[in-house]
Amino acid sequence: MPISDDRLQSDVNAHILVPATSTVYEALQQWRSGHPRFGKGREWWWLIIEYDAGHYTAIPFEQLRELLMHEKFGVKRSTILNTLPVAKDNPDDWASPLPGVVAAKVVEKNSLSTSAALRQAENSPGNLLVIIHQGNFDGIINKRMRNFAMANQSLLDLLEEMETTQPTGTLDTEN
């Protein structure tokens, strides 16, 4: 039995799919616009980055916010998504990995049951599976626990700040 559509459309699997050639700013604009199924964008949603040949990376938007807020990561609004840093262990705090993208494991929808996909997601990078159907993106299975830590600045505020410091459509490397 294939992975159920109900599970793929569950709010816990909220995401935005963006091409790897897009900029961080373009991904944030799409996130702010929301998703027809999941509604208004939330920071715990996943940004799914689509490359050629069925390859995907992923990052929760809350981690993208962290990358943007800390200069040491070198991520700016003009950063191309395929150049985002990879998530790494934090040598200063092993319980809190450094933010970044994970290489998502890709699974054909008809190859697993829903329960098997949930078990597999628990042991996959980021606790996430990308589900394809006949070679096309169909959704995600997310088993990651949400992070409810308080942030100094919301991602929406950060996006609005980007737009007020630079004219819309300008993607310089300073912001």
C-alpha cells in the first residue's frame, strides 16, 4: 500500500518547494506567500530545494533565519540556494548542530507504506523523506521535532527589514 495522501497533506509536513537556482530572498518571498494546502508560512516549515535529476536538500525556515542572522555563516538574501552551508555537528554544543541543509532521502510513494515511511524518516537526515510519484515531487514525510525556542527576530520581520533596506528586486551582497 502506498504512502497515503492524507499523511503527505498533514500540517506536520508543511513545506515550500523551490528550485536550487533561486536566491534566499526568492525562497522567502514564496514562503511568505504561503502554500495552497498549508496556508500562511510558518518558521517550522521546511524549505525543500530541488536540483536536477531528482536530488533534493532541505532546511527548516527557522534554521534559514539563523543562517541569515549570523554573519559567520555568510548567507545573505542574494545567496543562491544551492550554495547554502550543510548542517554540521557543533563542536561547542553537541546537542545543538550548526544550521544548514541536509541531503534529503528520496523515496517513491508506491514503494513504502505510510508506517514504513514514518519509520524510515526517523533515521534519515533531518528526520525527513522527500516523496516522489512517478519521478515528480509529491510531498514530504517529516519526523523532526519542532523547535519552539524564542528568536530575537522573526523571519517575517527579517524579510521585511531586507525589503526596506534595499529596493524590491535588488539583490546585492550587503543584505
